[in-house]
Amino acid sequence: MEMLKEIARIAKSHRIFCQVSLEEHMACGVGACQGCVVRMKKNEYKRVCKDGPVFNSEEIAW
Amino acid sequence: MRKVNLRVEIAGITLKNPVVLQSGCFGYGEEYRDLIDINRVGAVVTKTITLKPTAGNPPPRFVETAAGLLNSIGLANVGIKAFLKEKLPYLKKFSTPVIVSIAGKKKEEYLELVQILNREEIAGIELNISCPNIRKKLIVGQDELETFHLIKAVRRKTKLPLLVKLSPNVTDITKIAKSAEKAGANILSLVNTFSAISVDVETKAPKLGGVLGGLSGPAIRPIALRMVWQVRKVTSLPIIGAGGILSCNDALEFIIAGANAVGLGTVIFINPHAAQEIITGLKRYLSRKGIYDVNELVGSLHEKTS
């Protein structure tokens, strides 16, 4: 996560569009348990298993 | 194989078999569309629904422990409005009873939720008075009087069967169970998860974003079983027993100790086919034992008196 965060920062400083593929601990893997969430900038959580795992780096609340 | 009866009736709700998919692990049901045939299970209890959409606790929300799973989801859900519009219609397509689990920050929220649900065709309402992942000093299900007053107030507002999910994080669960019965609960569902914590020794920080979590899985099974056994002795209400059930053998332990039906939670993550396997296993066991009706097995524990 720290490495991806740094890449996102570098990409942003060079105005390069960046997507990251995230990992999280998952229990169900089908979108039911709400366990593998990542916090987004709009103060909401998204599920890595179903809403991701690839997100636009600028949407994530690093 | 001799034909056996798995049908169970609890508080007027008819279950095809005594296997219930418990609140939380099964989401809103639709997520498991390709894996679990809802028509074949006894009943489903939805993820706990709150009045307003709830974002839930900060991640990480899961930690694996020895034979257990520690979670801190924090009742993340879409809220009652979106639930009724987007989630409930899917569950109503099946012949299986749907029980809606609800929670509120205060009594008024429970009452409002109940009044909304009165208009829906559902089999019952489960009051989640025992979520360990909400930051409160004392949760309703840890206090006899609070439990009594909440259930009493809800009871006045609905004719639907009322299930109450009990917390294991108490000194004497039988006291809470008796309070719930006296206040008008129809079914006792036990147990919820055990309050617990896990520490990352490298960072010296709690592993869960929410610091404390709820422990589930086989690690808690013998304790959950003990609580079902204890509660069976003090109430005649139907009990849905749950806590770390993985196999038919585990389910049988709960039924023999006094549960009228069993709840599956964490096992769904490990083996989505567990419900079907347990149902098949129950039939085999009853047939092998020459017991025609699963109801005869409830509370059939032989206890030596000394």
C-alpha cells in the first residue's frame, strides 16, 4: 500500500493518469461481508473484491 | 434411507429444515446467487439494517486468529430505504422465510424501523442488541433492564415474530434471556460474536481499524454451545443456536444441547456449500439413529445426575 501510495503521488506530480490494483484481507470474496473495504475521498468505503480491485489512484483517500 | 422430518416450526415460522443463514455473513443474499440456493435452507437473516446508511468502521476489518475470525465491520449497510427498494425484493423471490435484522443507536430508531417493516411481507424481525463493534460503553444486550425495556417497546409496535440476538459478552446470559422472554421476544438467537482484540507486535498497533472486534468461528464453538445449553434450561422459547458451526456434527451438538435450529455464519466464508452438507448430514444421522423427527432431538442431551 505504501509503495502504491508513492507511485500515485509521483504520477499525480507528473500529471499521469494512474490506476492501482489493491489487496485487502477478504472473507467472502463475493461482495457480501463488507470486510475488504478501502476508504475513498468522498468519505465512503469501496469493496476491493467487487468494486475493485483496480481503482483510479486519485479516488483513494491515501 | 428412511424418510425423516426436518421441518421445524418456531414462533409460527415454518422452516423446511433447521439450518438458518445468520446475519452478516450472508450479506443481502444476492451476492451468493451462484453459490447458495436460498430455497433449500430453513431461513435467512439479513445483514443488520439501520435507519440511515452506515459506512462502517475503518479498515482493516478482518483478522484471522487461531480457529477464528475477528471482525470489525461496524454494521456497514445501505440503510432501510435502499434495503427495501434494492435488496429485499431479491430475497422475497424464494419460498424461504426472510428475517430482517435491525439495529438502532437508540430505542426510537428501533421503533421507527419496526414500523416501516410492519408494512413488508417478511417472516420476522431480529433485534440485534449485541453488535460488539459499535463504540458504546454498554450495549443494550449486556443489561437486563435495557434489554427488557427495548423489547417491550418494540413488542407494542409489531405483531411480527420477534427474534432477539443475544450477546455472549455478559456474566450470565440466562438473565438476559429471561429478560427478553418476559418482554415478549418470540425466538432467542445466540450467540453474537465475542468482543476481542489482536495486536501487531511490529507496529504495536491493534490489527483492526476499529481496535476491538467480534470473534467468531470454531474457536468460540464450545462456549457458544455452553450458553445455548444454559439458556435452554431457563426458557421454553425456541432457540436458534450459533457459534462456529462448520459441520453436521457441530450442528447436532447445538440441537442436542437445546437449539431448535442452528445458525451458520463464518462457515459461509470457508465453505458456501456448508448448509446443504449439514442438511444432508442431518437426514443421514436421524435415519441412522432411527429418529423420525428432528424436533425429537432438541434438548435430548443425556445428563448424568450425581
